[in-house]
Amino acid sequence: MRTHLIAAPLVGFALVLAGCGGSDDDKGLSKADYIKQADAICQKGDDAQNKALQSALQALGTDSPSAEQQAKLASEIAVPNIENQLKEIKALGTPKESGDEAKALLTSLEDATAKVKADPSTIVNDGSGPSPFADANAKAKAFGLTVCGSDS
């Protein structure tokens, strides 16, 4: 199935964000707890997005959607999923350690999401070009996230 054309750039970051909730503690989560909760959010988002993409492809009757169909799927499924994940990750607050690094990661994700939202065709590629989420994914990996920012 070729859902990876849309999903691969998003999956890992779908992505960083699922219902772990925030902290009422103004001191914030430890970096380890932040990573654990953010990765859980990403896993839940990845699972939901993959399920929605599979259903959409079944409805289209193809495993090979056109570039136009991929852009529509990105607009209708991927972008809202990423926005939700971003909202949930932001609700975690800033970790006690590496807060600036976490903020830079979220800013990069916001920028990439805005780019894709403005032009969903930017997410459509055959894997040969850079993903709009490449910088955010690299920052997620450097931060220590394993689910968020992965391409699988």
C-alpha cells in the first residue's frame, strides 16, 4: 500500500501528539517524562492517522492515489491530526530540562504544519525530495524522542 507517500513524512510526527495530558505542576515534567508522554501522543496520533488514511484509500478504491488525491488526504486527515498532536504536546508544558530545545522543536513543527496547511501538495512526494517535516523530525530525534519524528 502506498500510504507511505503521505504518511512517511508525517507518521513519526503524527505524530508527537494523543491524550497524555498536561501537568498542573508549574515546575514542568522531567525531560524523561516529557519524552515518554510525547512519544505516547505520537504513537496514538500515528495509529489514528494510519487508520484514517487506509479507510480513505479504500473509499477511493486505490492504493496509488494521484498527487491531487494525496494533497486532499493531507489536508483532510494529516494536517488536522498534526494540529491535534501539537496541541496535546503543548499541553505537556515545557520540560524542566532542555526547555529551549523543546520549544525549538515545537516551533519547527508549527512552521512545517502551517506550510503544509497552506499548500498540501508540499507533502506529496515520491520520497526523493525533502519532507516539510525534516527539520522538526531531526529536532525530535536529537531531543531523544523515538516515536515522534520517526519516518516509519
